[in-house]
Amino acid sequence: MRILLVEDSRADARLIVEGMLETKARITLNVAEDGEAAMDYLRRQGRYEDADAPDLILLDLNLPGKDGREVLADIMADEKLRRIPVVVLTTSKAEEDVTRCYELGANCYITKPVGLDRFIDVVKSIEEFWLDVVTLPEG
């Protein structure tokens, strides 16, 4: 499975990688540190022209420049991208963010837990659900 992680926090990105390394799943994880880079990756532009399309996107909302809400809107407005499942993984617990993300087409919304062990457990559960439970469209 190919996952695009859109996350500006290196600490959170590292925790996500650690959580995924604890499983035996075969995952290719690419990281975009802001919304512009994420859209370039998804559209295979610039330095990402040879990028493989992801099977799943993990999207933080609070990004520098183009924020996660804008990225989500851009993904869902693009016929080629909108079929890629988007999991919003963010610190925001604001009801307006939750509602807006679902209105924009997010497949699920997860608030990042505070503790290290809980954070890794959440990452593992995301991985387990999207790799073992659901059926995703090919390529």
C-alpha cells in the first residue's frame, strides 16, 4: 500500500512512521510537509513527476500555506484524485472542522491523541482498518 502523509510536524510524522513500522504490513510512505507539496505530489508536478499515486492520504489540517481544508477541497474537486480515501488526522477537535471535512468528502476524521502510546495505537488502527478491513480501488 502506498500512503501519502501530509504533515508539517516532523515529530508527528516520526510517530506515524514508528507506528507503521511496528506492523508487518508492506507500506510505502511518502511525506509532503505542506499543502502545496501535497498537491504537487498528487498531480505529479515538479519534483514529484515520477511519484506513484497513493492508495490512501493521511491529511493534517493545520499546514503552512495551503491548509488541509483547502487540500481536501482540491482533492475532491479533481475527478482523478477524489477516489483516493482521505483520512484527516489532526489536533483539531473543533466541531466546525469535523463537519466541514465530512462536507468536503473526507472518509474519516481522527483527532491526534496526546500520549505517545495512544498515538501509536491510533496509527496502527488506521493501518489495520485501511489495509485489512476495507477494499480499495486499484491504481
